[in-house]
Amino acid sequence: DTLLIPRVLVTPISEIEVPAQATGSLAEVLVKVGDLVERGTLLARIDDTEAAMAEGVAEVEWQIAGKQAEGLPLIQAAEEAAEVARRNLARAEQSLQDFQRSISQAEMDEYRLKATEAKALLWERRQVLEIAQLNHQLRAKQLDQAKDQTRRHQIVSPAKGMVKEIVREAGEWMIPGQPLARVLRLDRLRCVGFLPADRVRDLADPAAWLGLEATLWVPSVEDPQARRFTGKITFLDPEIEPESDQVRIWVEIDNADLKLRPGDRGTLQIERLRPATD
């Protein structure tokens, strides 16, 4: 029920090429080869003077649009004026109905005109307010774009790992997509080992191995079993190597504490394997 795979090699899963996302002169490089970096660590900065100025302008425009969108008191005043004009017209019509010739036709036309003008003013102010609010939203989007453009001048690490190579120096011209550095991902590593093909042939479903928990024992000077790491099987090669009659197996291990390094070797222990039954 327990399978031991000796001399398993620890390898990196990925080596990430970190590119520039903006155009400009490389202002400074903040790391060196061999540095351990976290996800989001600032590796370098492209000169962002122009982008920062554009962001400042976008922020002022957003603030101005916000002031223009504060038109609710004007809407309330127009609503009250429209209501007053409507009531005056209603009273005039009622008076004319109760007492003929109490109000001249010219006066009635004036009441109707004022009510119509008040309704038109209310509609206009609502339209102006709606457009101002939409403009405020537009300026907010433009501000977000300006902030994103400024952020793109900062080159950050996409993963936790080690800076393996730096290919540009301060003062060089950068364009989007041009690599700055390579980061070797260390927060998740892969163990590569080989097991006898007979162990796979004897299993009812080799695909059932995927996801099984495995333990990696890496000997140390003080204690051969002092370093223990837990991972899961992610790959079982369907092809058998003809010369060795072995099958390759991968186990991926979370290595957030960076205690395991590529190049380490150890013994992989897999539990609860079940052979095929007739």
C-alpha cells in the first residue's frame, strides 16, 4: 500500500519572463540577480513623468465634472416652479368655469404659457443633470485609465520567486512586451520521479492517481527525515520508457516558505495504492 520512489528531483514549474507594459526610459532597476521577491514586488520603474501629469489632469477634470453633476437643488426648484404654474392654471380654469368672463382669454393664454415654460424648464434641467452625471462617470473612467497607465510604468513580479536574470539596465529605452527580467517561480515546485511500469499495469485505473497526496522526504545533515513536504500527484506519463521500463510521475508541492529549492533530491512516498482486481 506504500510506494517509495527514490532520487526524485525537485524542479521549477515555470520561469517567468517579466515584460515592460509601457514605453519610456528605464528610470531605475530595484532588484538584482539572486534576490527573493514576493508577488507584486516592484522590480523596476519606467519614467512616468508624462503619465503622472496626465493622471493629475484627469483627476481635476473628474472633480469638475462632479461639481457639475450636483444639480439636484436646481431640479427641486424647477419642480416647485412647475407645480406652482400648474396650480395657477388649474385655479384660472376653475374660476373661468364658475364665473364666465372672470378671466380674459389673454390671461388664460398667459397661465398656459407659464405652465408650459415651467414644464420645459424642468425637463431641460433634468436633461442637463443627467448629461452631467454621465459626464462624471466618463471622467471617472478616464481617471481610471490614466491611473492604469501610470501603474503600467511600474514593473512588478507576477509571482513569488527568485530573480534569475536581468536583461536591461537603467537608462535603456523600453517598449511594451520587451523583457526586463526573468523570475524563477519558487512558491510552487515540481518533483519529477520514475516508478516501475509494472506498478501502473497492476492498477485498475492509473488516472485515479491524479490528485493523490504524496510526501517528499529530503535528507539533511542533522536528520535524514528532517525535511518533509506534502504535495499532490498532477501527472502520470501514459508512455513507458522502453529502455528503463519506467513511467514518469510529477508531484506539485506548495513552497510558500521557500524551504525547498530546485535541485533538491529526496524520496517520494505515496500511500494507499490499490492494484487491479479480477
